[in-house]
Amino acid sequence: MTKLSFGIKTAPQNTTYEAMQEIWLAADAEPTIEHAWLFDHFYSLTGDPSGPCLEGWTVLAALAAVTKRIRLGLMVTSNTYRFPPVLAKIGATVDVISKGRLDFGIGAGWHEQEHAAYGIPLYKTGERLRRLEEACELITRMWTEPSATFEGRYYQIKDAYCEPKPIQKPVPPFVIGGGGEQLTLRIAARYASIWNLPGSPVEVFQHKSKVLDEHCAAIGRDPSTIVRSTQLVVNPDNLAETRSTVQEFIAVGATHFILNIRTPYPTQIIKRIVAEIIEPLLSQYAVEE
């Protein structure tokens, strides 16, 4: 089987930058933790929406500067929140700051309250997904061409420079989040290095993964070149339960796991996750070289 990959997620809500930095530095010191993630929201998704919620890309840049090893990204950034050429510049800059450690998570966007409050248009689902597809193509061009021109239905650029380019070549890995079978998974089949489906039952994940395989076949892409990823909330009172859930997803083909640590962060939670979840699973599912 494909090698397992484990990461952590600290949503920048109901917490402080200092608390997240402590978690990320602890994760960076643990070789079995390969990646770390934030979310891309302007409001807290749990509890009082007026509570503290730091902006994701800003925090990601700060954490990119203080970590050394772990890959990092937003799970996932909303295409609606930033004009795609500007997002291309932001992503390239974070890849440079991190010395080539960005995983570029992107999705179509969904949070109605944030869009309404900030005056950001929330288009119908089909249009949001078509915009996402154009954004993936536009950003790819800006990251790979000396000056990019793109004439899409929703986005247009002409002789657009993006310098410096990302360190990773040809581009930082695209991580496409979502499970829409007609459009989202078709976009993932074309652009994603990693496909993530959060918060779904195992059976749903397995079905969506098969649909992704079918979209890959339709365009002649080897489906094994797309890593299958999910997010799981860590239960600090029962890490064995979390480990058991990971095993269920491994059985249906998931290999990339994002362990979401909720606030307030428990003492020594990173060391406990490594000792009680990651190391036992890596030992159990060791890949023969």
C-alpha cells in the first residue's frame, strides 16, 4: 500500500497566534508529522461567530517563517475570497518563505454568512465550481509561464507577472477539497495532487473516491497519482478511538490524514498524538521498501 502521511490542523479560531505557534513548532519537531494546516474563514465556525478568528494566509506565512520541515497549507482556501491572480501571488510568496513547503489547498467556497457580511458575492454552486476550475488553470499558468495570459468566462489576465515563482516545480501540489461528483471531482481529476474529503462517513469517502477514479479514467490520468485524504477531529480523551477511525479510512484507500486539534489545546497533545495514533499505525502499516 501507499505510505501513510499524517498531519495536524489548528483552525485559527477561538485561540491566539502564540498558542498555534507552540503547537506547530512541536509538530515540526516530530518527524512522523509531515504536514500542518489552517482553515480559511473570517468567522469562527464553532461557538460565537463574533469570537476571535485570525486570517488564514497571514498566519500561514508567519508559521512558514518559524517552522523548518513540515509541509503546510490551508485546508482549504476559498476561491471566492481572493481574486485568483492575487491568490497566485500570495501562494507563490508563501512557497518562497517556506522554502518550498506549500501544499496549495483550494475549494469553491461555501460560507454564506461570511460572504454576506463582507460583501463578497456567493454565486450559485455550478458557477462557483466553474470559477474554481478557471482559477486552477489561471494560477497554474501564473506559476509556470514567464508572463501569463488567460481569457476565461469569469477571469481574464494579460501578460501577468508572478515573480518570484514558487520554489516547487512545476507548481506546489494542488489540494482540491470537496465531494461534488459532477464538477468538483472532475476538477480534482485534472489538477489535484491530493484530494481531500472532510467529515464524511467511510462509505461516502469510498464512493467518492471511486467516482474520482472514473473522472481520472475519462481524461487518461492514472488515479493512483492522486493521494486520498481526509480530516478527523482528535478526541483527546480517547485517542484510541481516533486511531480506530483512521484504520477504517485506511481500509478504503485513504493514506493522507489531517488530525484536527480543537481548542483549548491539551497539554502535550502533539507527543500524545504521535505516541498513541501515528507511531502505532505507521508500525502496523509499514510499507516494504
